[in-house]
Amino acid sequence: MAASHDFAALSFIGGNILGFFGPESLLIDDSMPVTAATDLSEACFSDTPAVPRLLFDVTRLLESGLHTGIQRVVRRLIAAAQRQRHLTGCAVLAVTFQRDQWFALQYLAPHPLEGIEAEAQPDVQPIFPGTGDHIMMFDASWYCDPWPAVDAARSRGAKIYGMVHDLLPLERSTWFRDGLQQRFSEHLQLLVARAEMIFVPSETVRQRLLHKRKLLESFVQVLAHGGDFYSPGCQQQPSLDTVRQLASTIRGSFYCALGTLEPRKNHAFVLDAFEQLWSQGSPAQLVVVGNRGWRVNELLMRLDAHPQLGHKLFVFSDLDDIAVHWLLRRAEALLYMSNDEGFGLPVLEAAMAGCAVICSDIPVLRETGGDWPHYVRLDDLPALVDALTPTSNEPPRNETRVAPWRTWDQVAQTLYGYVALERVADAATST
């Protein structure tokens, strides 16, 4: 661990934390609207920038081209940090690494599945992170080798912050591709040794990490995700065409199962419940949304050959955020019977869209969903069937329940608060 401080009090988060970053923060014009293509002052790319910088690593994000859990989180947090930079005057940059070098992007072009007008990704330019810079290692960088670049930046005075989204590659290695357990374990060890602070998306993950690595409690902090992935007013024609196609394909009420088709998401359990309903003549429809993943060949064959495919069973992949939001706004409920998670992003996303949720009764989803979901034990198929039956004693939609709500702007504000406290602690120890 690079540092240890007591970060228990965050009373000033949401208030004025400008002063904690110094008067130079006034050099940023916070009235300028922030979009994907916001131009940043050349001073932000200087070897000696006039303002503190939050540098978000997006190396793996750009290499993979994916737009699933981690990539959606990183993109939304960067955009929110840019919108909220008036709190501190920090410059916010997306960066990549190659060997021991860092490169900054003028802006992070939207992914096609964000449903925002496409833009070309601009060329990168070299930067040399150092004193006053905070490098956010929130991407899936265990697939890369960031350490030469990280160590070079640290030698110049930059601070490193990490995000551990979950510990499942260590705890349930059979759910993942071969080799990931060792790769992830080595990455976690090196990250912990270099970071000023580790963020996790839930208290559930925090307790697991503290127990597994015997870390100081102040070193690991919860930075829970936001759930607003839909941007009103940003619809583009391809997204609207997709929505029209969905509307013409899915007629009547339906349930939506959202998530990559991979072992922990437990789609087979959901399909078992619907097959039981269909055998009884139920008109219930199941819409499965998720890209094809790994180690689920039996599930894929089952879906592809299913007699209800195209009738009461619909399977979609590569839907953009607008289409997903459209489905959630119209579904009877989100079905999320995952075996385990680090957070359970679809539960919050659905709740914030006003969609009822039926999900597995596991601690992390209770933490994320609160009172909103209808919880079902993973070993209780009859209970899931009952929850999907209109005559159920406890219907999934309960108007007396309060939906959880957290925006990415709120997440960015919390992040700025932690970084500000770190700067205060550094100032105190240097005097």
C-alpha cells in the first residue's frame, strides 16, 4: 500500500471542495458544456499542467472494443467527472499506456452502443504524469501490463487509485476463461502495492477484499456505481430503428433477462422457470439480452434450438443503451438471477428506469437493490415460477417500495471528495 489515512469522514462531499485543490482551479471555465468532444486547453497536456489532473486509464477499453459492465462504468464515470469538474477545477483526461509511456486523448469518442452520434477517436499525444496527477486504474487492466507506465508516473510524483470491481476470478475461477485466476491475482497484488487507495463498488466486495488481503480498512473505500445510462435527447437514427424493430417483434407483456451469457448469470435457471410456465400454457414472454460469452455451450444450444424461439422467447445481442432503456421501461420486470456479483448494475439500472426487479437473494444484490426487488433464493425454482405468475401473492411490482437512485454525477462528486481528502492528508504530513 502506498499510503494509509483515515477517510471515515466525508462531511464536505457535495459541498465546496474547491479550496482543497488550490486557487489554480479557477483557471478552468466550468460554464463550458462538457460533451464527448469537449476541447481541453493545451495546458492540460503540458509536462507541468497548471491544474490537477484526473487521468482515467482506458487502454483495455479501447483495445477490446467492448461495451459491457466495466466499459460502461468507466465511460460514464469519465463523462460525469468532466461535468462535475467545477467542484475542484481538475482537468479530466482519458489516457492510455504503452510500455512506460502515457498518452492522452483530446476526448473519448462514444461507443456505438451508447446510442450517441458516432465520432472518430482522435489521435493521442504523449504526456508525462507527475506531481498533481491522479491516475485512475478503473479499467480491466489485468489484461495488459500497466506497471512500467505506472511506475514511471509514480517516480515523477503521480498518485495511483484502483478499482476492484469484484473478486470472482479468485473465488469462482471455474466461471471464467482459463488463466484468468492467476492473471487477476498477480494484477491485484501489484495494484495494492502501488495504490493510494482502492475503490470497490459495494460493501460486500469491500469486506471480502479486506478479509482476503488483510488490508487497512481506510485503504479500501466503497465507490458505488450509478445507474443512469440513458441520455435523453441523444437518440440517433440507428437506435430509433432498433427500438422500432423491438416494438414490432415483441408484442404484449414480457420479462427481460439482461447480462452476458456466461456461467454466473444463471440464465439456465430463468429458462427452467419459463419452460415450466409454458408447459402450463402461460403466455409469458422472455426477452434475453446479452452477448454470447464463455463456458455456456449447453445454454447456447438450448436457446438456439428452443421451440419457443421467436414466439415466446426472444434473444438479442449488441443492443445499445437506448434500446436497453426502452426494454426496461416496458418490461414486467427485470430478471437477474445471478449466482454472484460485485455490484449488480442491471438491478440499479432497472430500478432507476422504474422497472420491477426479480433477482437472486444474495447479499450484494440486497445491498444494491434495497427494498425494490422481489428476492428469490437460487435453490428455489418454484418460488421463481410463483413470482412470474400473475396470481402470485407478492407481485414483483410493489408501488410502496422505494427504488434505489444514484447518478454518475453523484458518483463523481464522491470520487472528488476522496481525492480531495487524500490531498489534504498529503499536505498535513508534509508540514
